[in-house]
Amino acid sequence: MPRISEIFGIAVYMYWYDNKKHKCAHIHAIFAGRQVVMGLDGQILAGSIGKRGDNLVLEFVKERNQELNEAWNKATNGEELPWIKPIS
């Protein structure tokens, strides 16, 4: 699973061909051994990294939505994924 960004110590990943289980565009964010799976629409699909962490991931999804959707299209085709600039 390629790491595509990092926001305030939260690692953001996107799997290749990962459109079977959740059936929608999403990212995996990992912090301190915990994980949240968040749809690119901002909906939490599974897990949590705590309220503050989840909110940071949501802000990232909103701010970088176009880039994340482009990366998702590449991921579902097995293409190389870009690094996405973290939020400031």
C-alpha cells in the first residue's frame, strides 16, 4: 500500500485495486497504531484515530479532494501514485 501523504504525523495510504470492500473512493490514515478509513466524500467507513485525528484527515480530504480523486483513479488501474502535498 503506497504512502501518498503525511499530515501532522498521520500517514495517509491508498491501496491499489482497493475498490471491492468499501466500493467507493477512500484513503487509509494511520496514527499511533490506529487506523481510519475515510471516503473521499468525507464519510468514515471504518475505524478512528481519535476525534482530532479524524478531523485532520477530513480537512485533508476536503482540501485535496481533486488530487485524491485523481490518485484514486490511478490506484484502481494499478498505476504509480503521486505524493499529495499535506495541508498547511
